[in-house]
Amino acid sequence: MEESLKLKKCLVLSELYPPLVGGSSTMFASRFALYPPEHVVVLTKTVEKADTFDKSVRYLITRVPLAWKGPKGFEWLGITWKFIQSGFLLARACKVDVIECARPLPEGVAGYIIAKLLRKKLVVNFHGEDIAVLQNYKVERFLLQRVIRAAQLNLANSRFTESLIQGLGGPQARTAVISPGFYPKPLEHLDQAKISQMREQIGGQPILLTVGRLQRRKGQDQVIRALPRVIRHFPEVKYVIVGSTQGGTAGLAESLQNLAEEVGVSQHVLLVGEVNHGVLPYYYAACDLFLMPNRREPGGDAEGFGIVFLEAGFLGKPVIGGNSGGVPDAVQHGKTGVLVDGESVEEIAEAILQILSDENLARTMSEQGRAFAQSLTHEKVFERYQTVMAGVGS
């Protein structure tokens, strides 16, 4: 590690952190597992069963209650205030050099105030959907601009996110793109017998797969609409959807099932709900083609990157993604897969048939997808992170 980076002790503000499961929480835990333990302190919220995780890491994690019983819709104000209170004391006690914030709101606002009071450097992470949606609201837009312009470094997870940051912050915005990366270990050394068992359990061939929360922007509905054309060429095709069907997504799960009935493909669609981390790699390994034809929502909600494309690519699966948001950074069009207009059922069907019908193309994409994914493991991404962090404030 570069000496200049060693000199920078970092306080991390992150509401979401393991054992909570999620893309950003996992990303930060992986990042700071590679950081010199004496140079990072994490401030996050109190959650049940956190002791086991906290004892498993080498760096300090401080947890405080962040729940706030204030007016509905203004919970983030309470969380911001609690971050400021605890973060100020922790930053001063630990003599940190940098305040790194997991998101622009609420962490970024808290970090901005702490950094200003203590004259520390400010680094803020952006994930795409946060800024894409929040910039539509007057107060949030104002706060975003203040945070972006004050930060010594704004870390974007894709070129799309970077463009949003620069659009809000103007020439004062100091940015760098750091891809999220992924953790390959759970995808390594899979049991071939279990992969075969998974394929038999799913039934049908070829197998299409989408992994992700049930959200309109991810395009599961568009794949279902494209299936009738695919079935004409591949009568036994099966489309597997992995993603939570509980809570707020239960209604969408039902609508997807109803849609499959309407277009006459219900026998070809399998909604398996959320699966644990030990099982998920076998769904990737069992599929023939991974796809998530995302599109941007009218309110601005967009896919910030798409780690699932890297996970599928690591296991040698050709991928199809939407040419929207940050996905063009996760899918190399014509190399690791195909980018489509997520609003076009015709394009989606055409891309599916193109890959399934051409074994040589699928094989080439498989090889290139694996190589591309290997270039974006957490370890590789951390090297880039080190480089940009070494320049903070210099």
C-alpha cells in the first residue's frame, strides 16, 4: 500500500452495513476488509446479531441507534443528526483525516458538516439510483449540490453516475469512477453434481435467468413478454426469476405471474423468490443465459451498475442488459454480452435468440465475460480505490 494512503485515517459513515444484506453494505465491507485495520473506523446503526460480524473484522465498528420517531418522510433528518453527533465525537477521538460517506443522503450531509467543523477531507460515494431520484426534489437537490461541491472526492460507481454528479455539481465537482466489484470466492469450486441437480430441478432447456429485486426497472416483465417468440424456436425454454417476493415486492410477483398467464407462458416461468448465498451460485451455474433488460423509470430511478452481470460472467454466462443507467459499464456490448433497449420486447427477444442460436458467439462471450469479471474483483477494484484515495487533498 502506498505510503501516502497509509497516512490517511478514515471514518466511514454508513447506515447500512453487515450483517445487513445488500449491494452497498457488502461492497463497503469488502473494501474495508482490505484497508489497513488501524486506519479505518466505521460508524453504523445498531442491528440485531451484529456482534458476530463485528468480531470477525480487524477494524473498529461503532454502532449507535439511528431510528428516529419524527414526522413521516423526514426520518433521514433524524438519522443525519445522529450521525453528526456520534461522528463528530468519533472523528475527533480517533484523529481521522478523511470522512468517507456511503451515500450522499443522509451520510453525505452529516459528513459534510463533520468535515467542515473538524477541517477534514470529505469523500462521498454515489450509486446511481440515489442521485437520479433525489435530484428531482428541491431540498434534496440543494443538499446534493452542497455535498458534491464540498467533497474533495465524489466516487461514482459508473460513468452514468459520474455524469449525474457532474451535472449537479458543475465544474467544482471532483469525481472518479470506481466500479463496485464483486467477491468471487462463493462462485468458485462449485459442485458439478449440484449444478446438474439444479438444472434437473428447474427442468427445460435452455435456461434463462434474472437475479435481482422484483422492480419494474429491472425488466423481468419484458422478458416474459419476449418469451412467446423465443418459445417458437426453443419450445422447452425456462425463465427463472430469483428475487424477493415478500413485503413490498409481493404485488409485483403476483403481477408477473398474471402477465405470464396472459401471454400464455406460465409453464415456462419460474419465480423462486429470494435464495440464500449458498444456493445462488448454483442458479448462475445452471443457466445458459443471464439477462436483466433494465430501463430507466419516469421518475429517474435507474440501475446504477449491475454486479449480477459480473457474477454471471465470472461463471462463463453470456449476458443481456439494458442500455441504460450504469449497466454499459458492467456489460461490454458485443464482447461479454448484448445491450438492448429495455423498453423494446422485440430487441430483447432478438438478443436472446441471437445468443442461444449461435454456439460460437455464446462461447466467445463466455470467455470474454469471465476475463472481464476477473478484472473487477474486489481486490482489483481496491487497487483503483487506493490510487484515487492517495490523491485526496494532495
